[in-house]
Amino acid sequence: MKDKLIGVLAGLCAGGLAVQAAAEEIKVGLLLPYSGVYAALGNDIEAGFRLGLQTFAPETQASFAIVTEDTEVKPPVGLAKARKLVLDDQVDVIAGVVSSGVLGAIRDFVHGSGVPLIVANAGNDEATGEQCSPYITRMSFSNRQVNRPMGDWLHAQGVQKVFTIAPDYAAGRQMIGGFVEGFAAAGGDVVGQEYTPFQKTQDFGPYLAKAKASGADAVYAFYAGGEAISFVKQYDSFGLKAAMPLYGAGFLTSPLYVEAEGPAAEGVIAALHYVPTIDNPANAAFVAAYKAETGRMPSEYAVQGYDAARALVVASATGAADREGLARALAQVSFDGPRGTTAIDPATNNIVQPIYVYETVAGDGGLTQKVVAELPAEADPANGCTLSTTN
């Protein structure tokens, strides 16, 4: 059955890859967190990446070898491991990076060494903005990209006043900043904002009390991983959900850990670039193959790994096997995949993709995602990126 599902997926991409196969084995460094708060995310990205190679590499007869390193969600560790992959392991390309802090830490090394980096998660806006590089291609999302259109959509639903909350680090501030930008432009009013100490906040009660007293119509939040589980559960137990509906970036109720949130997640509406209930043939085949491979539904992290692998295969199929050639080819990748039409913006090397608004609801087999709206794909502003002068 598994081989049949992989065949279905390979058939979906037939004709979508260039015919020239890479002549040599391409060595890939997977730079991911395998310990710490984001370990589950790293494991899902790797599972998706390996499935992507298994699915698409046979179309080109390309050969790939993988070396893994643990960033521990620590920027200095991430930099040390990136240096090891490039200088000691001599990888041709790096893929992964979950934390925006780690991506910021390795940016200059990646740029200076000329090794292509396929970002499979970290969304910090600078990486495809003022700190862009011809060697960095993002196949995940940017922080503002996910949240900015949600601001306009939420105001259109009649929500006039919002209280925002997120962890106090780059991703938290950029996620909320993107939402506020869209919400304010639509005429909405942000009546309060709180940023909680990252990876240190266990009791959200004092912050939720401020939200309750703010007079807001709703709360908009960003949390991920273990913090998301704690926040969603405490929001429900605090009794806010009925009077102040909870909205947010979709990582808040990710399929990866929504079951751990349980009934507290029901009714939460969020925006994300992928949920496993997106209705298209490529996603149906991906979900089936991923479930056959892992025994669980794919998350946004899994599809990011999967699409990162596909992008690498597409790039290598042009005949590019050296670092410079792979970097150029990666910036030109586009395909119809589980998320819908996916492409790279040549002005920034950032991904362009639809954004989906979804509600977490109870299904026959547990919690699931009901797609409420598909928001159009929009390229991020250049935000200071001048790729023509970054070489």
C-alpha cells in the first residue's frame, strides 16, 4: 500500500521536473531541533523531508545523502552545527532551521560560505527582507505573511477591538506585527498587547486577566509547541472563550499537537499556510502517504519538510549539483503541491502561497480542521531586500 501511495504522489509531479538528472550524489545537512521546546517540530520536518525525497527523487534518478544535526533551539549551537555541516561534512546544501533566532545566527555564515539554505520553518521577516541572500530560499512562510491577511479578514467578520498576546522574541513580535498591520489598515482597534517571556511563562493567568479587562471583542495570539498547548488550555479554563473568542496564527492549534489541547481547542479560528484538510489532489495523496509512513496526520511542519525536499529535487533536476548552481535553481522553483500553487518570489527568495483560515472542530476521529476561507497568495514587500546587490 505504501509503495502504491508513493506512486500516486510521483504521478502527480510527472512532467513537473526537468529531465536532466544530477550526475553526482548531493549531500544534505538537516539542521533541526531534536531536543528542547521545538523537538517535535524538527522530527515532523525531517519525516516530511525524507518522504519528499522518497517521492520525488526517483523521477530524476538523483541521489541524496543526509547528515543531521541538532540546533537545540539555541542560536550559538545552531551556528556551530552549521559550520560543522559545511566545513567538516562538506554538505552541498542545508535544509531545516526551526527557530528564527537560529536562522538569524547562521545567516552571515551561510551567505559568506555560499552554501544554499532551504528554510523549512523559521519565519523571521529579515531573512527575506533586509538580510536576504541569494543563498537563502524559504519554503515555509514568513511571519507577517501568515498574519497580515488575517487582520483584514477578522475585521470583515465584524470584530472591531482586539487584544493581542505572544511570546517575547522575534517571531512573536513579527507575527503580531503583521496581524496588527492588517487589522489597523482595515479600521480595527488594538486595545491592548502583551508579550510573555519566551519559554519561561507557565502561568498565563495575569495576562488573561488583562485581556478580560481590556474591553476587546476577541483575543489574537501566537504560540507554538508546548507554549501553545498551555496557552490554549489556560484560555479555556479561564472562562474567556465564550465572551472573547480566540483567534491566532495557526501554530496555536497545529495538527501536530492539537489533540494534546483537547476540547479547549474547539472553536479556535486561526490562519495558516497549510492544514491537512485542504481539498486538492496533491494534498490528498500527501496526507495518505504521510499517514502510511508515520501513522499520523501531517502538520504544517511536515509539509514544509516535504516541499523543501521537492524544491531540492526540482533544482537538482536542472543539472545543478554544485552549491552555486543549486542556489540559483532553488530561487526559480514553483509547483502545485499540498498547499496549492507554491512559488518563490525572485525579488526576495521568499515563498508565495495561499493562506487558509480554519476552525478547530470535533470530528469522527478526534479534532480536525474545518477550512473557513482561502485568502489569496501575496508576495511580501521587499522590506529592504536587494538580491541583485547581495552577492
